[in-house]
Amino acid sequence: MTPPFLRLMLAAFALLSVGEIRSADLEALSKSSVWQVRYTVASKFDSPTPTARVSLERLCRDEVRQVAQHAFSTYSRTFVLLDREIVRRAFSRGDFDLVGVTVTDRKVFETPDFWIHDLGSSPDDSIRARAVRALGMCGVAANITKLSGSMGSHNPYLLIELALAFHRLGDTEKYLTALDALLALPISDAFHYQTAAIDCLLQTHPDRATPAWKRVHQRFKESPELQPGWVYSHHIIQEGRLP
């Protein structure tokens, strides 16, 4: 006979594997007594809804480290504005610690100075984006100048992280400039990130979201080679959230 907890896990994973899941289902699963279910459900909140915020913020405080870390990864990429206490927990928990980097005190990973150095020490855009992401959450307004030096990039990952960091540090003008630069990139290089940019606008400047979505949608119609799963599950469904 299958143990009750295993039956629950199998039922939850079966639900999580289907195409569309009601927000009520996700909210219920996020309260599961089985930590593996709570871990899995975190990445299913892929749009910035009020239900997603409540559930993810609860999961970010989960007693199981793996659940909290996984939830924070989704939470911090889904929402522009973050709960500061949850961000502090993530740094203290070690979510931003770099494996293989030897330091005398791991708390250095919680400081802006470390990430400013990391930002300037590599030409690799993925490494710079990682530093920008951390700076946007542990930095201060004075760090915006350092971030601005990366604005000439055409890397969509770096640009979305710059936009989020600028907003979190209080510079709305540079935030919008970074999003505009991202939305101007060829859709074949940046469709995933352009969809994320529109989600940002929906949260902060909804009047800009619809024109941006329409521009991306026009380019999407002219680019039949785009991956179909992403088109439906994100871009097309996103239309229903436009003002």
C-alpha cells in the first residue's frame, strides 16, 4: 500500500505537470506538509499576481532551506519590489554566496563592495548580471553610478537585471531606460526577457505595458521560428493581464 505522504506527492506532481493550474491550486499546494511539494510549486508562480506574492513570500520563509532558496529565486525574478526582510534572510541564508570563492568571512557576500568588485572584474555578461542582481538587493543609491557603466550592453539578461536593480535602488528613469533598451533588441535574442520586461511594466508603469506588448507581439508574428511553448505560456497569456 502506498504511504499517504507519497500519495500526496504523486497527486501534487501530477497536478503540477499539467498545462494550466488555478491559482487556488497553487496556493493550496504551497501549504503542503511535504517539503518536496512546496519546493516544486514555487517555480509554477510565473506571473506577478497577488496570490503569487503571498504564497512565494511564505515559501521564502520556509523552514526547509531548499524550499526557501528556490522560492526566493522565483520571487526575486517575478516581482520588482521585494520585502526587505525576505531579502535580508536570503543574504544571511547564503543564497548569494559564491561556490569556489574563498573569503575570510562569508558575510562579505552581503556587502555592496564585494559585488561592485565582482561587477568590474569580469567581461562575462552573465557574471556581471549576477553582480548587478545582488547589488540591486544589498546596495544603496550611491551604487547606481557603478551600475550605469553597464548600460551599453546588448545582453538581455544583463539589461533585465540592471532594470530591476535601478528600480530597487530608487532610479526610475534609468529603470525605464534599461527596459527600453531590452525591448529594442531583436526578438530572436531576447523574447524571454522582453516578456519579463513587460511584466515589470505591468507592476510599475501599466500605461506603458500595452504598447510594449503590442510591439513585441508584432515582431513575434514576423518570427515564426520562436519556441512555441514559451509563446503560449507567457507572451499570449500575458495579454490577459494588460490594462
